[in-house]
Amino acid sequence: MAKYFDKQTIDALKKQANHIVALRNQAMEQYGVDLLDTDAISSLFIYEIVSQYDPNYNINFSRNGEDAQSKGILIEQKATKVNGPLTKTGKKRKNADIDAVFQFHAMGDLDYPRYLFVARNKDDLSIMRIYDIGAKENTDKVLAHLMTEREAWLERSSKDKKLMKRDIIQLPEKFILENLALPTRLDINGCVILKD
């Protein structure tokens, strides 16, 4: 649905955009990091939480390669936005806390020794849940699921080459909760962390 504003509102939005771009340009000049790149800003907020229980955790600001590492172990991070836990009337939303879906490129690197799956509130971008998966038994299950998804994507796209343009495969949060052993539960800054 179209969304138009009057001139005063557009002018106010432009003023706010100028402020955001000025902050972005300052960070670019000082550190060579584009804060408007969603991966960069998302990684900074993930870092704020993960570094509190993993002091060796560090994020990669390069566009290529792993997303992070800790003690030399490479980490793949996937973040997605989900609805908040409550409906507009204040009731608990159905399927809250199990509705995230994490996306990968079917033909991308899928095999990592550690994964961080992050669910962010789409309204305020706060991090609500993190799944920190590094035990071999769990990473093997994640990889097996992703490889099955890759094979299904290859099968579908081999029949219609137009489907190859969108090479997205998914790992549902529900799969994580139903198939992985995550005995450690932490609560940091209102974010629930489940880890192995």
C-alpha cells in the first residue's frame, strides 16, 4: 500500500536522514565501516550481548568471509526480524518465540564450526533471542538440514532455471528448538540466549 506524507513530514524525515548519514560518514572516515550496512550494525548489537559471555568473541567487518570468530573458531551469524511477543491488544502472540526463520544462500558456505542465530524485534530492532550453537553434534544437525534444503533447491531449480535467481534456503527456529540440545540458558539485556 502506498505511503505518502505532506511536505512538512517529508522535510522532517529528510532532516533525520541527514543526521543519520552524517553519523555514517563519521564512522566511515574514522574506521572504514559503513554503519548503514545492515550486517555491520546488526553485528555491533550482537557483539554487545555475546561479548558479555564470550570475551574472545570478535566480529568481522569485511563483506566477505566469516561473520565473527572466537579463539580462532569461525562463526556464521544469521539474524532475522520477527514480530514482538505481544499482539496489539497486549495478549501473547501465537507462535511467539518459535517463529524466526534464518536464511542462507543455497550455494553459499554452509559448514561452520559455530553458528549464531539471532531473532530481532522488527519494531525496535532489539535482540530477543540468540541460539549459540558450537557443539559438533548440533552443528552436524544444522549442516545436515541445510544440505537437505540445498538438494531440494537444486532439484526444484533444475526443472526451471528461472528459480535459480533466488537461491534462498531456510533454517526455522522451530527446527533448532526441536532437534538441538541447548542446555545453557542466559538472560542478558532482556535477550534470552540458548547455547550448547
